Amino acid sequence: MTLLTVENFIDGASCPAQSGAWLECDNPYEAAPWGRIPRSDAADVELAVAAAHRAFKDPAWGGLTATKRAALMNRMADVITAHAEELARIETRDNGKTYKEMLAQLRRIPEWYRFYAGLCDKINGAVLPTENPDMMNYTRHEPLGVIAMITPWNSPLMLLSWKLAPALAAGNVAVVKPSEYTSASAVRFAQIVTEEAGLPAGVLNIVTGLGAEAGAALTRHPGIAKVAFTGGIGGGRQAYMAAAHNLRPATLELGGKSPNIVFADADLEQAARGVVQGIFGSGGQSCVAGSRALVHVSVYDRVLTRITELADKIRLGDPMSPDTDIGPVANRAQFDRIMTCISWAKEDGARLLCGGGAVADPKGGAALFVAPTIFADVDPASRIAQEEVFGPVLSVIPFETEAQAVEIANGTAFGLGAGLWTRDIARVHKIAARIEAGTIWVNSYKGGSHISPFGGFKASGIGREGGVEMIHDYLQTKSVWINL
Ligand code: NAD
């Protein structure tokens, strides 16, 4: 089979890697390579950052009025809508997640560009009172410059757009280092918004490659004004240190160990479905996967029975099929990580209710599938209850009192999301205030929108994405004093 070649996208055009080195791209469902991407290094990053700097100053971008920038972003939204199926197919080919999930994400991405397009002409400074009537003082909110964006493989274009839409609305330009597992959709995206929506050359540059090479070169580049990173805590820490070294701001969207807390008064059928969807939707490969279920002792056995029944019905298979709930694991490293986590749970004495290991590829191939796995009676301090698995593994932990539930929920390094399942509205407000997490869902799990801020407490991240205020994370304020 002929392998496809994807190149970097720099200064509005395809660009081969300076090193001439390549990384192979695999289709996890076919368990076979489909193409290759540049294994970029500091020389490619240099080209991209230089192109971005030129674009930042170029009147074609830097000279656009707010109204024209908004119109351009609305055209981007139209173009993304027109290419949603194509982009979703590319993402499924790379990460093995279901086409219906990737397409649903693609269908929502235009909302981000339209929402932030609406803010372009609302970036107002202010005239401020002064103590001296002969002095005038006003503020201007100006773009930062070249933003380094580092993105993961699980929701590639959605997580890129959470950064790119507000950054562009604020007048910035970007160099993106997508995940080495899923770079093709970012390159195609940059091509279509440049060629079909008219985004000027150099405003959006894509440099592919490894985190420790291209990613590290980008985050430590002195020409970068800000680092916006989504991924795991290891890479996040490195990116944060690189930004700190250059005294640049960084936003980090990192991992989680999010709890779903089921109280005795919950609608138990609704809660069981929410718990199962919260962890096994996306095959657990979601930052907000509800990977711990804290269940009140009085309903513990009933909930365990029902979630096991529901998990047994989950269909593994071809991610392009509308009947598939979970596709293959995205890559070998992730599969090995899930297997290690499952072995920890077994060693640490958790009770296995279902799954517990790999499943043969239903088409007889070499694709890596993991059975939806539930462990009960998990010790909240054990490794499986503390570490992010990023796979279809649920840890169930019993609790007796509200105080105990809150203590267990807060008892990890993370703080991304939490679900509360109860009919008691007073309890909802009380517990929502005490849980250390950036998002709380009540009798639902995983909803969100471009209008609402999303991000983590503690090791789950720094800063927020989404919402009106967040555009200020991509702006800097200047104070102008005039002697009248
Ligand atoms: P990862 O950290 O391995 O990779 C993410 C990105 O960082 C990739 O592009 C990678 O190449 C790059 N990278 C790695 N090391 C780097 C370094 N030293 N310098 C610069 N860049 C570097 O994460 P992943 O496996 O792609 O994604 C899964 C992780 O992402 C999970 O932990 C998940 O929870 C997290 N995530 C968080 C959110 C959120 O919004 N909070 C959303 C999705 C995923």
C-alpha cells in the first residue's frame, strides 16, 4: 500500500521537514500504517515562528479591523462545517475513536469560531479617571503575539479550536504542535481555512513531530509570547517550565481522576447510566472521564449490578460503524499503560466485576481493544484510584457519609470534573462548593459549551478555556498617559 505523506504547514504552504526525517502514522483499527508526517526539529520551529512573526505585523492580518477579523472567523466556521465529515474521518483514522464522536465534535467546533468572532469588536479599553485634570489616561488591550499551542490526540481539532478561536479573535497568530499520533487533521484544517476562508499566510502554522523534540523546541522558543498546552501532566510540566524560563504565561489543560458521586436518594437508573457513559463513552480516553464512582453503601450493590449490566452491553468494533460504542485503543503505548493500570488494581486487591484485560480484534486483525473494566471495593489511596488511566477502567469506592464522599473525591492530585447524583438540592449546593474541581455536573455528566469556562483545579491545570473572560488570556493591557 502506498503511504500518504503529510507535510508541515508553514507560511500558508506545505513545507517539508528541514531534517528530512519522518514519523509513521498508524490506523489503530487496521493496525497498519497509512502515512507519514515530518519529524520536525528546532529548525522547522524556527521557520514557523519566523513566519508567524511576519504575519503578526503584516497588514493582511495585523491591519485587519475587528469587523473584518470577525468576518474572517465566521468564514472559517463555514469552511469547517463544510469539511466536518472529511476532518472527522481523518481523526478516526488516527486515534481509533468512533467517527460519530469525532463528527459530533467537528459539528460543534464552528460555534467556537462564531462565539469568539462576536467578541472581536468588543475588546474595549477604558478612559480612566485621573487625579490631575491636565492628564488623560486610557487603556488598550493588545494581542500577545505568537502563541505556541500544543495539543493531544484524543480530541485533536476540538482542543486546538478551544485555543485558536480566542487567540485569533484577540489578534494573535499561532504555531501549533499537534500530537504525533494525530497531526493530519491539524494540517488539513490549516490548509482549508487558509485556502477557502482566506486566513492570511503565517497566521496558523502547523509543525508536526515529537513532544520532546518539536514540542520542546516550540515551547522554549524566545519568540513565543504564550504557551497554551493540553495533554498529560508530564508534558504539561515540561511546557510550563519552558514558558517560565522565558518568563512567558502558560495555560495548561491536563488530566483528571474525576469522581461520579452517587447518593442514596439519586434516581439510580439515571445515575448508573451516567456513571457508565461518564467512563466508557470515548473508551475512557477523555480528560474528564469519570474514572472513579463513589457510591453510598446503602445502594452500593444495586448500583454495581446495574453498571455491570450496562458495561456488558457496550459494543467494541469498527470505529467508522454507527453501531460501535468503543473503537480500538489509539496506540500501543496507551494500550500498555492501560494494561499496567489494570494489573495494579488486581495486585492491590480490588474486586474485578467485568472486563479486566484485552479483547481480541473482532475482525481477526491485530487492533488493540480493551474490555470495559469495572473494579469494586477499590481502596481510595491505591494506584488505580489515584492515577489517570485514560482508558475504559472504572474504580468503584463505597462511602457512608457526605463528609467521607467529599474527602475521597478531593483525595487525588487532580481536580478536573465531578458528577453529583442526588435529588437533594441543598446537598447539591453544599457539596458543589466543597468539591475541588473546575466543573461540577449534577444529575448529568460531561456537558459543556464554548460559553462556559472549562479547566482544572490542582494538577488538572492552570487557566480556563471557553467563555467571554477567557479572551483576556490572549490579550495584554497597555496604559497610555497623555499630558493635555
Ligand atoms: P501528552 O502529554 O503525551 O501529549 C500532549 C501533547 O504534548 C502532544 O502534542 C505531545 O507531543 C506534547 N508534548 C509531550 N511532551 C512535551 C514536552 N516536553 N514539551 C512540549 N510538548 C510536549 O498527552 P496525550 O497522551 O496526547 O493526551 C492525553 C492526556 O491529555 C491525558 O492526560 C488527558 O487527560 C489530557 N487531556 C486534557 C484535557 C483538558 O482539557 N484538561 C483534554 C484532553 C486531554
